[in-house]
Amino acid sequence: MSVAFDLDRYVARIRAFDGARFAVATAASVHHRGRAHPVLSVRSRNTATKTLLVLAGVHGDEPAGLLAVPSILEAWSSERVRLVVITPVNPVGAAEDSRVNAGGKDINRDFMRFSTPEARAVRDVFDDVRPDFVISLHEGPQRGAFMFSNGHVELPLATALCDALEAGGTVLATRDYFGRRLRPRGLSPASATTRAVWKLGVVLGQKASITYSQDRAVPEIVLESSSRTIDEAERVRPHIDLVAAVAQRL
């Protein structure tokens, strides 16, 4: 993991937000090597008609989304939107710089069978808060940042979000990590190809969070910032800016 990450310090920092603005609770506890690793749920205490759910740290070796969460919480000021953050979704993976959890499972393939406690925790929070929009924070090896969107994210909104990222200084990818050209820059919207991939995953008993949201008619964006970027602030900024941009538009 090229960005320094201390899980214990991170958990303590997130728990410190518990107070007048946020309620912080343990959504699940994952036991590994004699220790309990918490999956935290953070909920803004404001009264709002819309709910934005953010998933951070689904893959433990993609720390930029995790590192963005404190800044997201510090900057949060919306009264119209309730913010709910699940972090770290994969605490053992974060502690061990691993894509998979303690059982060797990719949590982002487990939103069909829910065999992992981490995926079950996300499902339970999802069912409880009934989000109007979901953002999942990831990193990829491509040059520049881009986002996947499911079929419930309207193209004008997705394009506007890409514009907001670029206006904030994020370099948008022209190709995704499969080498496919992105038009417009930074956006991989739901298409016939992606739907075919999702259907194949279901046949194999696998489902990602974006497909789980799709099936529940909830818009979801999966943001892939660039892990090639050395500067930590540049890696983290797209995640912070995307959450703010979505909140402004809900």
C-alpha cells in the first residue's frame, strides 16, 4: 500500500466524529488473528429527505477512499441530504493491504450470496437507511480518475459530476483499466456490455454493490481514482469532491 495507512488510528479518528453532528456505531465486528476489527457506520444527525450512502474501503489495498472519509465528514454541511458512510467496509483488508477479506473473499463479489460478514453489514445498513444514491470509493491502475455508473444514474448527471471533478483539479481518464476508451472522459456508464457482465456474474453467483443497487432501483457510482498518482492529496481529492458534488445535486 503506497499510501501510509494505520487502521487503529483510522478507526479512532472516525469514532471521534461521534457527537452533535454524527452518530458513529459498529455495523459489524470481524474477528481475525485474535482481534476484533470493526466496520463502522457513520450517520449525519440532520433531518433530511434524501440519503446518500458512501462505501469506503471495500478493497483494503485501495486506501484513497478511506483516507478521504475524515475530510468528507469535516466538510459536511448539507441540511437537505443525510450522509451515511460505511468505513472501512473491509477492515482486515485495510489492515493487511489486501483486496480480499480475512477469508480470502472479494467483498465486492458477495452482494448476491452475502457469505461474508462485511457484505451483510452493508446490506443491513442499506436496508435500514434506504439510500437515494450510493457512491463506492475505489482506486484503479489507470491514468486519471473515472467512474462506473449503473442504469439509474442519468447521463446528464453523470456528465455534470465528471465536470465537477475536473473543475476541482482531478485529471479524468480517457481509458478505463481494461483499456476501453471513455466518452466522455472519466465516465463508464451502464451499457449492453456491462449489463452482460453483470448477468454473467449472477450466473457465477457473484454480484457487486453497483449491481445490487441496480436491482433495487438505486443510482450508484463507483469512483476509481488513479493509484498511479504519488501525491496523497491528489489521490484523495476525487473522492471528497464527488461526494460533495452528488450531495449538491440530490
